[in-house]
Amino acid sequence: MIRNSIAVLGLGALASCTGIGYDPIQSQFFEEAGSITDTGSFGNATMNNTQIMNGDKAYVYDLSQRFAAEVPTTVNFAFNSAVLDAGARDTLREQANWIRQFPEVRFKVYGHTDLVGGNGYNKTLGMSRARAVVSYLASQGISTSRLEAVVSFGETQPLIVTEGRERRNRRTVTEVSGFVKGHPTVLDGKYAEVIYREYVRSAQPTTTLSGIEGGDYRTEQ
């Protein structure tokens, strides 16, 4: 009998919380502060920064993932060519704009080819493509000390497996590779400075146009 009474009371309490007349605003006074608005993400920014400064999180990997998510990392080439076309230059300008935000970060550029031609020739061609990308990024104001054209993968890592010509395989890929040694803001507990710098820059006006100022209004004498 007692057990049945407890069960009835439990069901009644549950009904009072979720049934007709349940007021989530009023009920928050009996729960943790902010429980209604907390979607489970509160504190994530602090946790992420703490993990990075403690070395618990791979910040190079995280920046690499961010770079790949925010700008296109790949440019493509014509057959048997290392010449950058207009589309490639547009992509590299986007990469350069992102890279300029992080003067402490280094990058590698990997060159690839399709499967047409010999392996030795394709490795040389892939390296030429990587160097063309590094050269163009340097022309956009990126220091070559932060850029490296690495040994090409040649034809060994195709995106599309085919023996014929394939533009998507004729590419370079730019990736975050590490940090500049000796840079004053390399992540020795100063990751927040990098983020803060971005916020400050994002608030700067994107135009140099100016309007009419008070001194421009003059009365005739």
C-alpha cells in the first residue's frame, strides 16, 4: 500500500512539471540559474583556450581545420602546366588574406599531378606547381620564411583514380604546418592574443571613404 502511494505521488510530481499549467519561467527558480538559456555550450570558449595553452589540444591541427573551413586550400592547373590561371590567383589571394591574420603560422604547399606521364617527370611538375603558389603568395606580402614548397606527391595521391587527364588531380594544396620559431606571440599561453587581434581587426572599417565634416561648412563673409 505504501509502495503504491509513493508511485502515485511520483507520477503526480512528474505531471505537475510537464503537464498543463507547467511554467518554465517560474520553475527556473527551483533549478540552476540560467538553465533555460543554457544550450550546453556555456564555457566552451574558456575550455578550448585552456586546453590549447596546457597543450591538451593540438592547436596546429585546429588551425589547419579552420584554414580549410574558411578558405579554399586547393588550386588547379592546366595539363602539363604550372601556370596560375585567373581562378587560381583569386583563390590564392583569399589564402593570403587569411594567412596575413596569423604572422606566427607557417604553411606548406604540396604539388600534385594526374596519372599521365612518368612518375619522375610528374614529381618535378608537381614541385613546379607548389613553387608557383609560394611565389604568388609571396607577391601578396607573405614572407617566404613562412612558406615551403615541399617534395611533390606527383601522381601518387590522385583525388580521382583514372589513367587519363583529370583536372582535379592537377592541383596544389596549402596546409598549416607549424609556427615560426622565435616569434613573440607563438602559442606560449598567448592563444587569446591571436583571437583578440582578429576581433580588433574585424571592427576596423573596410573603406577609406570619408564624409563631410563640420569644418567643411563655411559661411560667406
